[in-house]
Amino acid sequence: MWILFLVGFIFLASLAYASNAGAPWVPTWKKDFERINKLANLQPGETFIELGCGNGRVCRAVAKAVGKASPPMPSPLLRGGITRVTSPLTKGEHEGDVFVIGVELSLLQYLIAQLQVKLSGLKNIQMKLGNAFHQDLSKVDVVYMFFMPETYKKIRGKLDKELKPGARVITYVWPIEGWVPVTIDELEGQPKIYVYQR
Ligand SMILES: C[S@@+](CC[C@H](N)C(=O)[O-])C[C@H]1O[C@@H](n2cnc3c(N)ncnc32)[C@H](O)[C@@H]1O
């Protein structure tokens, strides 16, 4: 009985910690997945990372849209950073070696995301339990975030410092204060999506 209590406490504590560290869990609307995919405009060989991926639904939608890898891919996450994956993938209409990474701080959300990825059978995707502020973003091509505006202010310096030239940053609902978007995607009745390019 006390084990159940302890596990519940750990889940709730990590959920509260993650809410405080970046944003509470509020999901991106499913009907906006296609907009995000279009705006990300991922090219073969690129890496997409979602910081604060919740249950990983955006990551899975992106991974599905860019294609399913047929052979299992090696982990792109090595100690100390994220490495581009270049293993061959089956070529097809929507296929390419785009790799999708989700980073989540809440243990419960991470475990759900991990399970959903396993069930999906997608190979071009990996979930990672960790803090957005501690990820090496130097090899990433597209960053997607749905955090609070205050969190964008805090993470802006890290993005400025680490992202390579040409990398894109996509934010949902709120802009990054102090940055000028290259695109503001507006659709009546739906949240704005902001695209930035370094
Ligand atoms: C507004 S929700 C968005 C969830 C998901 N990105 C989506 O759009 O459906 C923010 C998520 O970020 C996670 N989070 C908050 N701070 C974080 C941090 N510093 N590092 C990683 N994840 C964080 C929260 O646990 C939550 O799941």
C-alpha cells in the first residue's frame, strides 16, 4: 500500500515540478498538428526536438508525417549531446531520415509518452526524461515548444547560444519576446503559431 502511495507521490511531485519549471501540461490541439508539420518543413537528415513534449503526441504526429523508418535506428542520444542519425531508412513518398526527439520533465508524462511510442511502432523517434534547459541543442534543426511566455524569456539565451545558423524554432500560442518571427501562422479560432529562424 505504501508503495502505491510513494509512486503516486513521485508522479505528482514531478508533475508539479515540471509545471513550475516551464508550463503545466496543456496539450497542443490535434487539429494543429498539420500546421506544425507544414511550418517545420523538415528535410531528410534533419532533427526535430520538442522541449516539454508532455505525452509525446506532437512528436508522434511529426514522426508519422515524415515517415516510418524500417530498420531499427540507433539511439541518437549520446552522453552529453544529441547526434545526427544517418542510418539508412526505406525510401518512400513521405520517408526520410528525419529524427524526432521529445524531452519531458514530468515522470508520469514521460512514461506515458514512452509507452505510446512503443505501441506506435515508430522507429524514428525517441523520448527522453530530462529538463529542457539541460539539453544540448547544437545539432538540432527544429525546436518546438509550448511553454509559458516567462519560460521563453528564460530559455531564449540558451537557444541564441546553442542553435546553429538556419535552425528553426516554433512556438505555440505565445511568441518569444525580443525575437522577430519569420512567420506568424494565424487561423481563425485556433492559436497562433510562431516560426523563428536563427
Ligand atoms: C503546455 S505543456 C505542452 C505539452 C506538449 N508540448 C504539447 O504541446 O502537447 C508543457 C509541457 O512541458 C513540460 N515541461 C515543463 N517544464 C519543462 C522543462 N523545464 N523541461 C522539460 N519539460 C518541461 C510539462 O511537464 C508539460 O508536459
